[in-house]
Amino acid sequence: MPDGLDFWRNKLFYTIILYLPLLAMILLIPSIIMTYFMGLGGLAVAYFTFAATILFIALYKGLNITFRKYFFLFLLYIVAISLIFFMGEHGAGITYLFGVTVFALLILPVNAGKITVAINFSICVLHAFFIHKGWVDYPLRDSFQVISWFLISGNSILLSSMAVIFMPMLFSGLQKTIIEQNHLEKTLRIHQKELEGSLNEKETLLAEIHHRVKNNLAVISGMLQIQSFKEPDEEIQKKLMDSTLRIKSMANIHEQLYQSHSFSNLSFDQGLQTLVHTILDTMDHNLGIKTSFDLEPIELNIKQAIPCSLIVNEVITNSLKHAFSNQSDPKIAISLSNNAGTIFMQIKDNGGGFKEKQTERTSLGMELISTLALQLDADYKYESRKDDSGTVFELRFSELSAL
């Protein structure tokens, strides 16, 4: 794993030896040819040896990475010494010395870079000795030849020393950043696991709450339904049945939330169909009512789903109780749409419609509709249809953002 400088040092070195053979051939072959025709046979041999050795370092599989690194630096030193010996201050040997230090710092620990500075200094001193003895050609100046060489080579030694001082500071900062990043990543993973565990626990508890609420409401509605069957007073029986349907409407919402993954939002279009079928099954008067649905996929949060469901319960119940006494083909049509965040719901029946001055409009059901619409901050209209027989209920309200 890339969790430290050793990884990046190795990766950098492998990248170097991956591309170096091709680049070396491009540069060294012309150099070999040129130096040969210039009469510098020794330098041509050095270039050829350099090219062959690069291929060996890059392609021979029997070498481990540490040996490859030191062999590579040794090769650079051979080239640097050859250039200094044959070309002196006119060649690139001094530049190679600085390059060795930089490569050592990039692919090996800091101590290797310090050693290269000492080696660079020793090579420059040795070449100064050769100049002093006259063993190498040094035509730059007639006098003070050794001192001028030290001034020229001293720039490379100075750059190498600066590299040894400042590059480790950079690498130390990078290593510290890597360590801190790894520590932060481990900490974040631990916190993530803790949060996921806590979230799963809360989701389980919330699901259990919705499930128990739904079961308790089902028990209450069942008890009210049994009570309504045993109640001899027909008016009380109807009121008990109305309460039963209202409780079933709320239980239906909690059942959907229990089965969903959000526990706060539900597909209201699917719940609407379930709710209507529940009401029809409960108030089965053998009317053979046909239902039609035109519903867009809409999600509502629980704050809007419960009052909206209770409104639907009141409207459908009202139609079943009053609309179809003299209707041979009873129908209820329900539509639901969302237009730019405005929810529009319409419920129509083909019953007898509202009679003039009908007292039912001041019943508990109508008061509930009015109160629930106020809770939704909704506009509604409940009246007889003008184009046909029956009633139409329309509800408009703004969709709240998901919880």
C-alpha cells in the first residue's frame, strides 16, 4: 500500500528504469558515434558501457531493487568521472555529480545523499590533484589552475549540499502528511463504522416503533369494529365504523413506513390505492363500486401523508354512505398529480351529489376535513359536480421537502 516514502521511492525508480533504456539509446548512440569520430575512443567506450549497463539494470530479472539503485548510482558516477577526466570543465561531468546526489535523495534514504556529497567532493579534489600534476589537460587558465577548478566544481558541491539539506525537509513533510492522512483515514473509518452501527440500530428501533404502532392501531380498530357489530343502535354503529376507518387509515401509513427504507417518506400514490381498497373492503354494502386511479408517483413525508390519508378516508366514506343509494353503476375516480411542487388530488363519484342545505356538511367528517386541510396549509373544494351527477373533492397543497 502507498503509505510511506519507501513506496514512492521504489515506484519512482522503477519508472526511471522503465523509460531510461529508450532515452539512453536515443542520447547515447549519437554520443558514441560522435566521440569515436572525434578521436575520443576512451569516452566512446565509456558511453557504450553506460548504455549496456543501463539495459542490464533495467532488464535483468535477477537483481533486487536495492542493488539496482546502487548500481544505477555507481553507473552515473562512472559517466561523471569519465566526462570530468576527458573533458574537464567543458563537459557535463560536474552536472552529473549533482544529478547523482539528487537521484540518491529521490530513490534512497537521506544518508545516501550525504554520502554522495562526500564522494562528489573527493572526486573534485582528486581531479584537482590530477590538474596540479599535469596528468589531465586543463587549458582554461594559464595560472591558478587548481583554484579555478575548485571555483567551478564548488558550484556543483554547493548545489549537492543544498539538496541534501532541503530535500529531506520536503520529504519529511511529505512523510508527516502521509502519516497524518493515514491516521485520519483510519479514524474516519472507525467513526464511519460507529455511525453505520448507530444508524442501523436507530433504523431497527424506528421500524419496530412503526410496526408496534401499526399493530396497536390494528387492535384498536378491530375492537371498535367488533363493538360496532354488537351495537344495537344503528347511529352509534355508524360512528364506531367511522372511527374504525380513521384508525385503519393511520395504521396503513405506519405499515407503509415500516416496509419502506426511509421511515419518514412513503410513496403516497401506492398508499392511496391501498387505503381506498381497505375502506371499500370494510364498508362492503354489496354496491359493486368501480374504482379508477390516475396517480403520478409522489412521495410525501409523514407530516403530510397522515392528514392527507385521513382526508381521503372522510371523502370516500362519505361517498359510500350517501352517494350511491339510487345508483345502479356506482363509480369513484381518484387522480393525483404534482405540478412544480404543488400536489393536486381529486376524488369524484357519480352519486346523487349534495342536496341544497345538506346538514351533513357540518358533520364531524366535514370538520375533520377542514381541520386537516388547515394542517396541510391546503386549499380544498367539496361540492356537487356541475358537468355531471355526483360530487367532486379537490385538494391542493405545497409539497414539503423530504425529511
